[in-house]
Amino acid sequence: MTHTTSGPEREEIAATIRSCLLSAIGSTTAADLVADDTNLFDVGVDSMNMTDLLLQLEQRFGFTLAPEDLSSDLFLRFGNLVTFVESHVRSN
């Protein structure tokens, strides 16, 4: 999968996701420490706060996730999650 955009829109989406992520895990980690290659499980994502994170993303970005949208590699890297949300935002 190639990224066709890396401009400001992707950065705005990433910043919003970082905010939601840190809120969901109750972390005081600096947002700039969460990079595209950050493993979300390493920063404290578990099954409970993953649900909270997904709900926040649905509300913030105005889309609804279907169960088939979810896969384990979605949460392996922060960049995967950004690309996923970005594709849903563009399809709305």
C-alpha cells in the first residue's frame, strides 16, 4: 500500500488520533513520542482502552467501523491506524 498523501491533512489526522490514544490509555506520555512506527501495545493499548479509542475515533471523524474493518495489525503500528482512519475519512 502506498501513501499518496503525507501533507498537512495526514498530520492533522495523526495529531487527533494521538490525542484520542493518550486519552484512551490515560497516559501523560508526550504526544510527540508517538511516531508512525510506535507499537500501540508498547504504549499501553489493551482490549479495554482499544474499544474506547475506536469509539473516540468514530465520534471525532464521523465514521462507523464494521467488525470486518478491524484487524490485529491495525494496532501494531501507529502509522497503520493513521492510514486506516485517513482512508475512512476520505471515503465519507
